[in-house]
Amino acid sequence: MTDTPARLLTLLSLLQTPREWPGRELAERLEVSQRTIRRDVDRLRDLGYPVEATRGSIGGYRLVAGTAMPPLLLDDEEAVAIAVGLRAGAGHAIEGVDEASVRALAKLEQVLPSRLRHRVSSLQNATVAFTRGDGATIDPRTLTAIASAVTARERLRFAYRAGDGTPSKRQAEPYRLVSTGSRWYLVAYDLDREDWRTFRVDRVSEPFATGARFTPRDLPAGDGGAAEFLAVSMSRTQPELRLDVTFRAPAEAVRAQLPAGLGTVEPSGEDSCRLRSTSTDSLEWVALRLAMVDCAFEAHGPPELVEHLRGLGARLTRAAAPSRAGRRPRPDVDEPGAWPGTNPGA
């Protein structure tokens, strides 16, 4: 193989497989001398790829972990698998998936050939999206479009639906995407309102990067940046819930089942613990997360949470109880007067 760039790419692709390659085998694969392989390995090292060489009869070359992340070569199957995985993770605003996954997806989809984009879309369309308890779902394409505009510092146009359902058209300078673990938010400077705003991404549709570049403005927040700005913004618009809940289980077990953002769980006994905190999450989401903890618990406050849990419990009880009309009566129990050890005809 006389084309040096093509040979280097082929060599890199081989070295990225998790094994050690003898120099003779690489030379045979690439149809060059072992001396050429040694020179090509030196070129890869100069480009930042940490190629390790071992001597001896069973020695060879392999790619090892380095101090920086060099570019990776992916085949078609690998690229499709990563894109689908990133789309799935980005579409579900789950705890631990942050803006980095969206940026990675935006970069990957930008360079995917059209044939692979079609495969990714087909796989995505064949899967069912997870829906949160409040019905909020996010189109990963919306996230990637916003992330690309943030990275490129391009003004963004989009349609937005307010909490009361009012539709509007917005033009903004996107600053950052922020994940709270339950939702995605866009922090941006709204050009029409000439002020900073936060937008729930599940209410954003038809995002379009205009191509007009902008110089980022100074965000009116402290050292916490976009995350702190979002927290302050949410505290102004979302009523605070002062949570007071006792769990009948050790604190360690409860902490493992609750998101850290919901508050600190402190031991209150040998087999009990208590959550006292302030949350700006929705009442429905808090109730759902509490109900998912695998132990008995009592909610002491706030009153609206106690009432919501009472209603939720009643609905679940009705859902779990079989319809009496659909049951076959047990002669020794369901018939009037027919109790075990009695004579129904007596």
C-alpha cells in the first residue's frame, strides 16, 4: 500500500481492536516492510496516538490509554450503534446524562454518511420512547439542533409552548443546555424580550439555526453559571415544596433509590430515616419518586403532597383490585352466609 495517508488510517483501524499486533502481521496486512510499519507507528505517536511496542518473539504493537482522547475510527456498525445509544440517552432526560452526550451526538451525526443517517433514523423510529410521568418527551433531534447552535454560537429560531399552552415564536442566542436529571432546559438570551430566559426543551419544536453568529453575553449568575441561573429562575416560577418524609428503612438504602437533588436523607433510628428538604420539582414527579422507594414511608408535609399521595394510593388500590363482576365466586366465601365451617342451607 503506497498511499501513506490511507495506510496510516488502515493501520490505526487495526490497532484500535483490543489485541496486540506483531509487526510481521501488520506488514503482511498492509503489504509493506516492517521498517515502514515502524515509521508509520512513529507518525501515529506524533499525532497523539499512544502506541505501545513490546519486544520479543510474542511482542508487537497495541494502542493503549493515553493522557488525551485522540480521534477514533469507527466502522459502519459501530457508528450506528453509538448514534442510536446517544439518541436514546439524550431523548430520556435521565439522571447522569448531561450536555456532553448531546454534544457528542451532534458531532457524530454531522459526519455520518447519508446511508448511515437513514439506518439510525430507521432504528430510532422502530423503538418506543419512554414517557415521563407528566407526559414530557424530548425529540433527540431537537437536542442536537440546539446543542449545535450553542457550540457554533448561532442564533436560534424555534416554536415554544408555555406552561398554559400558549404558543409563541422565539429568536434567541442559545447559551447552554442544562439537565436537571428529570428535564432538559435551554438557557438563552431572548432577542424579542431583550432578557435572559429558560426554556423547557420538551416544549420546544422546530428549532432552526439561522446562521447568524453572535458574541456570547455575560450571564447574570454567580460562579455556578447556567446551572445556578436555572436554579434561581425555577425558584421564582415554581412553588417550593417543603418536604418532610419518614422512611421505614436504613438511610443508606433510601439514598440509593432517591435522586441526590431531592435532598439529604438523615438517619432517624436504627431502621428509619427522614427527608427534610425544599424542592422546586413538580408535585407529581416528587410523589412518583417517593412511591418508587421500596419501603414503607409516611409523608408529613407539605399538605398538598400528602393529599396527592392519598389520591394516588386510592387510584392504585382500585387498579389492583379485581372487578367483582369479573370474579368467579368462591362458594365458601363469596355467597351470603357461606363461611368456612358453616352450612349455607342451614
